[in-house]
Amino acid sequence: MDLFAWYFLLLGCVVLINAQITQDVTGVSNTTTSPDTMDADNVEKSRLGRRRKSGMRRGIRMLQNDTTSNSSLTPTPDPDDTTSNPTLLPTSINPVTPTTSTIPVINVTVCENATVADVVFLADSSGSISLANLQQIRFFLLTVVSGLDIGPNNVRVGLAQFTGAPFQEFLLNEHQDRDSLLAALNNYPVRRGGTMIGRALDFIRTQFFTESAGSRANQGVPQIAVVLTDGASFDDVVEPARRLRQQGVDLFSIGVGLTQVTELEAIANQPSDQFVFSIENFGVLQTLSEVLLRSVCKVIIDHGQVYAHIKARVNFTLGTNVTEVLQQFVLSLTSTFCVGCQVDFNATVTPVQTATP
């Protein structure tokens, strides 16, 4: 054989060996990847890509961008954004700013009198939300909380996140001053996974809205929860939300990029135009800050006025020595007609005397 024949023979062997190696590697890859590795996070990403807003729905507050895109708010791909495994450890993301001095100050007049409440934020941290948009959520929470009168005897705030499982970030009694609270909001970790809102609603009911966690429901303090999500839940939300409302918690719901608002309505209190908000994308989330803050403060004030009225009427009519049976009857009647109201059987009320002719 001449030199050229040997050359082509050698080249053919190299090609055959390379093809066999490629086949072996591909075979290993195929055996280690199965449908079982496709978690709820991947399903959610696929569903997110098919979302498209269909327009205004009457009774739901909706906000959207004036333009279809905003380059300053478009998330950039993150090579370290491993979002497909809900069992991963929490991901750290940078605080919004080195300090909280650049957080917008919202002066809502109605909030000047909304000085006492327990507010729990339940934020979606599922894999369908990019790290850039999770920063938008962080900044939104910082902005809203900055407009509240934070203090141990004033407004207390708690935070939970949810994916396929709920996560306790901090309870109502953990950060009771403004600086500590803003620092906690500026540094909480990111959780990744699917979307189980119903499970998360039960979680905050049993873990946050309790006396040991800092709830002051037994003192007649308004109990409020704000749920923020970008996707439909993989579990039932109707019953968990009903249990929360029956416990006296006023529920707000915020949906981002959802084509259906039925689930948002099932979560929140009524009327929908006060408790349900739907926005097109995270780029307009910040414009919702003042609207939500005004609605929350209005509920706080309304709750306080109703509570004072109920307390006065019950004690004046029945006195303080009410039997247990009558107490249960009054509690049941009050919860039916006044969701979130509390009854104090031990308050002292002086009846107004009317002049006799």
C-alpha cells in the first residue's frame, strides 16, 4: 500500500472510533435523564411561555406597561440560575441597594390613621420567576412596607415565601422596628421550585397568625395577608383561603402575567376591586405599591371602626357576665356578618343617656 492508502485507512479508523465514543456518551445521557426529573418548576416554565393577556376584566384592578417592552426592566440571563430543582439550597441574590435610602417614600393620607395591624406577605419564589424579577418583588415589598407605621405596638410585618413548599422567612414578632425590618427584607434568600399556594396559605394560618408568632388577633388587631404569585397553583386554594378568612384574616391577592383571575378571586376577600390586583408583568409591579398600600390601610381603618362598634354593642347589650353559650352564639353571628371582626366580652362601655321629655 502506498502512503496515501495508509493515510485514508487511518483517517477512517479515527472517524469510526469518534462515532462510537459519541454513541456511548449519548447512551449514558439518555439513561440518566427520565421524565421523573421533570419537576413542577419545568412545567411552570412551559406554561409561563404560553401566557398572553386577554384584556381588562371588570372588577379586577389591572395595570400594564404603556409599551410592550422596557429594556431597563428586562431580566438578563443568569448562568447560575439553577431553577429546576426544588430541593436546592436557598439562592443568595444581591440586596436592592447597599442601603435602603433610595427606597421611594409613599405618602398615603389614609395610612396616617392606619397605625395598628399584623401584615403577612406571602411571596411566590417559584422557578418561573427570573432572578431579576425576584429583585422586583423585593423592591416592591420594601416600598410598601416603608409606607407603614412599623413598631411593636403599631404595624408588625411577617414574610413567607412559597414554591412547592412554604418557607418561613421571619415572623410578626421578629423585626418590630423599621431598620431591622427593611434590612431583613433586603437580604432574605431566594427559594426555587413549583407553585403550591394552598399549602402556603395553610402554612401562614398555622405558623404566622398565632399568638406565639406575634399575632395580636385576640386584641382585636387587624389581620392581613398579601399573596403575590405569577402562576396558577398546583393545589386547591379555595378551602385554605376560606379557613384563613374564617380565622379573621383579610386576604389580598396579586397576580402577575396571569390569563385567568378566577384563582385570585378565590383567594382574596370581596369585593374584588378592593382586594384583587392583576398586572401584565413585573415591570409594572412598582406602580402597584401605592395602590396596594392605600387599600391595605383602608382595611385597617375600617376594621378598627367595626371592631370598636361591635365591642361596644355586645357589652352594652349583654354585659360582662355572659354565659359561654351566649358567647359562642355572638361569636358565630359576628363572624358571619363581619368577617375579621373580634368580640371583647370584658370591655367596659358606658351607655349614652337620652334626655327624658
